Amino acid sequence: MTLPYRDFYYPLNVFMHILTMEEGRVAALHYGFFDDPKEPIAVAQRRSTELLLSRLPKPPASLLEVGIGLGDTLAELTRLGYDATGITPDDKQIAVARERHGDAVRITHAPLETFDTTQQLDVVVFQESSQYIDSNTLWRRTQELARHRVVVLDEFSIGEGGTLHSLAHFLDEATLHGFRKTEEMDLSNKAAPSIDYFRTRLPRYREALIRDLGLTDQQVDELIEGGVNYRAQYDRGVYGYRLLVFEK
């Protein structure tokens, strides 16, 4: 079996394989926002995308998506009439996005830290990509790139002991770089069932993950245990998920 995502970064390739076996297709890589834990994850993921779209200025605004995933959101933004550019340092994600959308999407192979453009954009979007970038660096670069608005959908450390970006520090850095928070929405309860979705399916697809991705039994066990612990961090309020909107 040839899997286009087999060599994606672990454990992203694991999540993609589970989605493919369970749903038939990987619609997106980001968390879903569940109204009902039993609803299909694609429905919950679509709810996340619609929330993001609702916070954007109307097309043809210029837009930078930092981190493209599989390129589906970038393609939708382009179809809607946005002057949209996506950036990512991950050549494997670019390859999948090109396979899905061809030249209909504009992608630059670069991280935010070194992305080179003389154009300021109306809005910069981070959909689960801000956590991979140092907060000071993120806001310094965004200050250079964003003309008006920044939209962030991501998870953060809220309480003591978390290893994700501190929400308090992230907000402080935004203020220091000239951005005013205009909206903060706590989506933790809606996002957390995404963790349950994969945690409960890992045992079901153990053999396929070992056979198709070359995982070991120990790796599968570690992912299951990690999912249990990660969900507990949400339950304790150590981690949380936020929609954040900023204006310049």
C-alpha cells in the first residue's frame, strides 16, 4: 500500500491514517469543534473552518495563512475570492496540497521566520500553527506583515504546568507589538473531543498502524497513554483552546 502521508511527521501520519480508515478521506488536520461527541469529525472540523471564515474581512482582502495543512482551507479562501497566500516549511504538506489543488493555490515553501515579502496583508491567519513559533518572533513578524487583523485558532497552556505556549505570554507579546485583542472565545470543551476521537480509535486500528506505517506495539501504547494524559490536562484546565482576534 502506498500512502501519500506515510512519511509525514510522526504522529501526524498516524492521525491521517486513522482518519483515512475511519472516514474514507482526510478532510483536515486541525481539531474539530464538536456540538455532539458522536458526530462525524469532518462535521466538527468544518465548524472550525466556518468559525475562522466568519472572522475574516470580506474578499478580495489579502490574506496570509501560516501553515497550510493539506491546503483545503487555502483552496477555499482562494475560491471565495481572497488574495490568499499560504506558507509552510513542510515540503510533504506542499506535495499533498499540490496533488489536491494543483496550481490553484499560491504556496511559498518557507517558515514565518524567513518568509520574504514586501507586501503587507490585510489579515494573517494561524490555524493551529502559532504553537510551533516562538511568541515574540511570531508577533514581531506579524507586526511587519499584517496591515489590519490577525486571527488565531489554537491551543495554549492556561494553568500551571503546561508545556504549550502560555496564553498570558502570547497575549502580552501581542500587546507589546501593537495589536489589540478584540475577541477571545474559549472553545476548550468543543475541541477536547478531538483528542477522544483518536484515543478511542488507536486500539481499533492497532494492527493496521503497525502494518501500514511500521509502528511498534509500544508506540501505539504510548500514543494511547499520551491521549489519556493530554485529555486530562484539558479536564484540569491546564490546556485550553481559543479563538483570538486582534486588530492593529
